[in-house]
Amino acid sequence: MTPPEILISEVGPRDGLQSVQATMPTADKLRWIDALVAAGLREIEVGSFVPARLLPQMADVAEVVRHALTHPGITVMALAPNLRGAEAALAAGVHKVTLPVSASAAHSLANVRKTREAMVEEVRAVAQLRDAQAPGVLVEVGLSTAFGCTIQGTVAEDDVIWLAGLCAEAGADEVGLSDTTGMANPAQVRRLFTRLRAELGAKAGAAHMHNTRGLGLANCLAAYDVGVRTFDASLGGLGGCPYAPGASGNVVTEDLVFMFEAMDITTGVDLERLMAARAPLQAGLPGEPIYGMTPEAGLPKGWTKA
Amino acid sequence: MTPPEILISEVGPRDGLQSVQATMPTADKLRWIDALVAAGLREIEVGSFVPARLLPQMADVAEVVRHALTHPGITVMALAPNLRGAEAALAAGVHKVTLPVSASAAHSLANVRKTREAMVEEVRAVAQLRDAQAPGVLVEVGLSTAFGCTIQGTVAEDDVIWLAGLCAEAGADEVGLSDTTGMANPAQVRRLFTRLRAELGAKAGAAHMHNTRGLGLANCLAAYDVGVRTFDASLGGLGGCPYAPGASGNVVTEDLVFMFEAMDITTGVDLERLMAARAPLQAGLPGEPIYGMTPEAGLPKGWTKA
């Protein structure tokens, strides 16, 4: 098999599971992660280091990390909203910790009750902790609301690039851009990732696109066109209907992999096995709807990709 | 308002209505078309000239054409599967007649019981009839299954370009490419439309994309990138769920217009009025599901496009 040209970063076990009401039992989480690994996914965001009273769905995150670490060759990632969460994530042994920083000043205050500048200092503290305690671990920042904000509306592109630069300077290894609100369009995606890559070089990170208004895959294509090679996605679009409003609306992993593989851009992911990974997801969250047009339509006649 | 840079060709009243079981009453069709015109759509495929015993939904097509012609400035288009249908379409006074020609040899035999070469002769006959009787009318060919076929699987790109050349030589004014089966991907779309435009020049026509596997908008973006400026779409994705299998899966007009307008590519279409055109559609087809992610999510905060 051709070595993968792009990296699909599966965020379902974190982004998806923390967006649904039900809590998936730990054993089911582990089986699901095993199935994701078996499908060829090489980076998985397995959970969130947040207080269990706030997000009971993530109470077992350390155990989930421990299990994920038994799979050789994959990058085990977890979200931490602050230094305390990052301490726990590093203690659990993650390979990569990701911090959300809002590009929108209004969203930052509403979401984490901190200014954007205060969040940059949090990133700096996490990077310093990492340097001291776990120098091999990567610190990633996902710049949320980078393409627009439901509170303040437009987010200036200069603000996004300024903040990305501050995060990189504070010690982040990768800074990605997230379309938290489903407001991105392909022209904007091309402009912003082009600037991000010019500004940050190798530290320019993933495209995290939502499908709120149906543009998720078009925006991923646009990001690919300007050199992005890491794409976040969620199996089954878990965490809310990606085809409806008020939902997390993550790009569906199955559809994203289908698009790139159909284009002969290798992902390292086996689509049949990826679709098989829907079963343990559904088993662990009975009754929770999952989505995906490629799973519903099936692979086209003559499909031969690994 | 900036003059439109692209043309959205609304196919719902033909492609959509002939794909649903119910027959929309004529008065409702006329109200719906009026609403589409009011939204700024400048080309509408209003019906199909086929025997009423085969498609009772289209029995009133001549009356619908007559009404559509009362709107100044729009292009009234109808489908004709053969010379007889084209005669009726020309007699009704359409501005443009569109003929479906299968790029797949197997699909051609299954669909119209004619070889592809025989269909090219049908195109020639229609073009000659037009020359004799209605020299201002445009003859369009939509090359169906141009990106893959559910019967024969792959369709050779050389076949598509060869057939497009034959159709143009036979007198077609425009030859577009249709992803009838939802098998297209953006790389293939770019390759084929690039070749089509090199081969046919100004006769290279519309992109008719389906959303069967979620790639509809990404494929339209890809077509735009290589110079395509006319895009077929269906209001509400009428004619079957564009997010499910076994359906016509037309690209949803509302989502397509949203994408281009968000990119500052002018369509001439007012999105608010376009969404208002869903009401007469639903009134005329009670209980028929319609789709669209932008209508469901609503326009983003701060949306100011005309």
C-alpha cells in the first residue's frame, strides 16, 4: 500500500462522546477504539481531561488513554481545557495534548471565561510543563471559531493569524483552525490556511471542519488544495447531526475518507473496516443516531481501494 | 448588485418532479416557478416532453412552458429524450432543449434502448430540426453517467470526451457532464472538465452533480476551479434524499447558492427568497420530504449578501 499522504485525526471518542447525553461504557469505548485502529486510523483523540462532575462521559479518560497506548504506532491524543487538565493528560501518558483557544474574543469569554491572551498564557504554561516533564509529547492548539462566531459574527482573519502566531510562540507544536460554527467557506479556508502556513511553517496544523451548512467536505478539499495534510473528522458524525442545525456537525470520517481515497489521495484507512467500526460505536450508544452518506449509499461499483 | 459570475440552472421542476411519485398540480407548478424566478434564478428546466402515459407528472409540460415564458429574461428549458420530444418542446416555445446521452454504453442501452452512437444521431436530428424551425433555440446535451455507472462500473474518461466531441459536432450548443450515479470525486471532476473545455471550448457546458456520497458541493467547487460557470441544482434536493441511497440525490440549490455566495462568487440569487420558494414546492407536494442544510441551519450571523 502507498504510504498515507494525509492524516485523518479521529475525534469521535472525544468530540463526539462529550457532545451526546449518554455515557458510553468504558468497555465499549475500548472496543470502539480498537476498531478505529483496525481500520487504519493513526491518530485518535480519545477523551477530554475535564472534571467528571462537568463531563461524566469523560470520567474514565485515563483508563481509555492507557488502553489506547497499548496499540503501537498510533498517536493517542486528548483534549485539556487548561493547565490542570494537561497535567492529568501528561500523567496519563498521552502522545499529544490539544488545547482549545477561541479566535473570537466573545466566544473565549463565553466558553472558558478567559480572554484570548490569558489562554495563550495557559498554552505557554502547558508547553513549559511538557518541556519539564514529558519532552516528547506534542502540544496542539485548535483555534476555535476561526471562521466565524455565533456570538460576535465575523472573526477578523488578522485576529486568527495573530493569535496563531502567539500560540506557536508560546510553545505550541501545531496550531490548527476549527470551523466550530459551520460558517467557513472554501475561499476563506484557502486564504486562512495559506496565511497560517506562511506564518507558522511546519507548525501550521489541522483543518477541523463542520458540515453545518453542507460545506464540510468542500472546505476540506479547499484546505487540501493549499497544503493542509491533517483533517479532523468524527466517525458517524457523532456528536450531533452533521446535516442539521444546533449540532456539533463534525465532518463524517467515512465520507471524508471516501472523498480522498476516491481522489487517489491515500489515507491509510480501509473504508470497509472503517464502516465496520460503526457497529461498536452503536453498540455502546444504543439509540444514538449516527450519520454518513457513504455508509448509507455504499461504496460504488468497482471500488478497489484498500 | 454585482452581475452574476455563475449560472445556477434549477432542475427541480423537471428532474425533481419526475422522480417523485406524486404529481404536482399545474397551478402549484406555476406558483413554484414564479417563486424561483422571484429568487433570481435565470434558467429553469421546467419539465420533460415525454408521453404522459410514461410520466403523468409531466402531462402539463406545454402549459408550464407557456407560463414560464411570460417571465422576461429567464431561459426556459425542457428535457426531451428524443426527436419526437424535441419537436413538441420546440412547438411549445422553449428557449433551450436538453437531451440526455449516456456516456456509459451499458447505461445507454438500459436507459433509452439505444447505443450511444444512435443517441448522437438523435442529437443531430434535433439540431437540424432546430436549424429549420427555431434557429434561436439552444440544444444542450447532458452526458449522464459521465463519472461512473452503476451497471458497468468505471466509464473511461476517453469515452466521455469522445462522445462529448461527437455531440458537439452533431450540432449541440452545449455539452455538460452529469454525475448521475454519485460516483464523481473532485480530482476526476477537475480532469474531465479540463479536458472537456480543451476539447469543446465555448460548447463545454454545465456540471450536474449529485450528493449521493456527500461530495456534491466539493465536486461543484472542483468544477468551478477549472472554469465551469453553470451548475445544475434542485430546490430542496427534490427528487429523492440527497443524503441517502437510491435517490436522485441532486445537489440542493440552497446549499450550492450558499457556498458560492459565501465565497463572494455572485449567483444573482437571493438566498432568503430562494428559501421562501420552498413553501410553494411543499404546498404542491404535501408530505414529500425536502432537504437542505442551509435552510435547516439558517444563514450565519452577519449574513449580508443580497
